[in-house]
Amino acid sequence: MKEIAKKYGIFFGFLFGMSALLIVFILLAHGSWKRGLAQTVQDGLNRYLPDSYVVAESHDIASTVSTGAAVFSLKPRNANTAELTVYCVLQRIPTLIGPQPAMFLYSQRHGVRFVGYATDAGKAEHILNSDVGKSIISYWQSQVPEILEKAGVL
């Protein structure tokens, strides 16, 4: 009986240790992941809206949608811009070529608008811009205010 308890103790100790190690690595990588997403958003903004906005900060989303979305506040590059509060929602959406990160901008003045995809699709760009994906984009466009509420910015 003592032998079995010892084997189970070693097994569960090993399992606990590996789980703790995994959690530590996830927590350490979280900051790097957020910086990478911010750079992806900035690259997309530079491609679709050059010299318009700079990514300011990331906002955590208190929802299960956070596994497929990220929220960033943006600052205008031009200080004379009247629109000071602009948010970018980076949302993974299904497309004909697989999941792609779509960028949506929200402001009080203009509401929600689809900017484009944060990745360079290359030769598949025409497929992403086809009419097939319009309904998916419309759906996620309608969800952006709710995502921003769950991020605590609206």
C-alpha cells in the first residue's frame, strides 16, 4: 500500500510541477504576445491608413471572445485631429482561405468601420475582398461595440 501511495505521489507531483511550469511560461509570454499583436495592428494601419494612427495601449477583454479578439486604443499622428478616442478591434474571422485577423476601427464620430485584414494575403487578396465574406464582416462589425464594452472602454 505504501508503494502505491509513493508511485501516485511521484506521478501527481510530476503532473503538478509540469502544470506550474506551463503556467509560468504562459504568463511570461503574454507581454510578448500583446506586443506582437500591437505591431500587427500598426503594420495594418500603415498599409491601409498611412500616417493616420499610432497604437497607444492594449485593453484586456473580460469575455471568452478574448481568445479571438484584441482591443487597442489609437492616438492620431496629427495632433490637430479632432477625433481623439479611436479604438481598433483585431478580430479573427473565418474566410475562404482560413481564419484571418480583421481590423475594425471605432470612434464616436464615425462608428464602426472595417479597415482591412492585418495580414498580407498576397495572391489570395482578391478572395478575401470577394462578396462572400461581406456578411461575415457585417456580423463582426455589429459585434464591435459589445467587444469594446467588455474591454471596458465604452
